[in-house]
Amino acid sequence: MRITIYGGSFNPIHNGHIRLAAYVLSHTDTDELWFVVTPRNPLKATDGLIDDSARLEMARMAVADMPHVLVSDIEFTLPKPNYTADTLAALAREYPEHTFSLLIGADNMAVFDRWRNYEDILRHHTVYVYPRSGSPLRVQYPQMRVLSGAPLFPYSSTEIRAMIRQGKPVADMLPVSVERYIVENKLYK
């Protein structure tokens, strides 16, 4: 089975993430897409990052009705600090029957050569790149595939958190279950 890994803090997961997942499933040879929620890094400033379990729960709620989309907590079990290459290696060991691809944003493509073991990632995995407003799309490696037709979402998780703090409506930006969870748990206030 061909699995595409979509890693991130998902703080919170929003409709842009969901639309991109659907696009990857319909426009690549991906059989399943796995959202890999990244844990709180004790070595970094958290800057509004909510509890790991809350972000994991919101991701699971957001994809509950999406066939071929799963949420993984594998990074919560790996030694810290953890890098994408470590996650991909752990997944390959745990699921040797699968092949794994990686989904990154154009902002990450621009600095990909600074990632730990990036050459190993490129040697063993296809890397799908989705456009981001304001990020250049100059493909540096033949293993990278730009998803040029992918839907662009006008808001980031950072902007959505700010809107929630300001009391602005975000219903059109979030899956219904995620918005409900945020309201009920008074998150991002």
C-alpha cells in the first residue's frame, strides 16, 4: 500500500488540511494519507501550542468520515528530539509492506537541504510539495513532485487561532466537530 505522510502540529487542524488530504488522494497514487501529529517539543517555544492529546483528538474528529485518511501518533512514541527521517524510518520498520511518501509545504521545500538526513528521505521516498502563498516553487530535487493544482487555503492555523482569540467567526475554516471541540473546551482563548 502507498501511504503519504502529512506531518504537522495541526494547531488546530482546519479545512485547508482536509482539502489538501482529499486532493492528494485523488491526484496522486496514494492509497492512504496519514496525518502525523507532532508532539510538543520541549526544546522549542510553544507559542500557543495546545496539549498534544487535544490536537490529536481534533485531528481524529476531523477525519472520522474520510475514507483512506488516518491519524497517527507515532511521533509521540519516538525518542526526542525527533526528525522526519526518524519518523519515516520507524514507519518503514513497523509497516515493511507499505511504501511511504511525504507531503510538505513549499516553505519547507526551500529549506529541505537543512533537514536532518534529507538525502536519505529523497533516496527512499517521493516528496509531494504543496504550494503556499508567498513561497517560491523552484523544485530542487527530482524526487519532489509539486502539486500545482492543489487547493490553496487563505488562512493558516496561526491566523485561525488569532481569530478565535479575537472572537471572530471561524466556522467556515474548521470541520464542524473541531469547531465544537474548541468552543466546548475553550481553546485558544
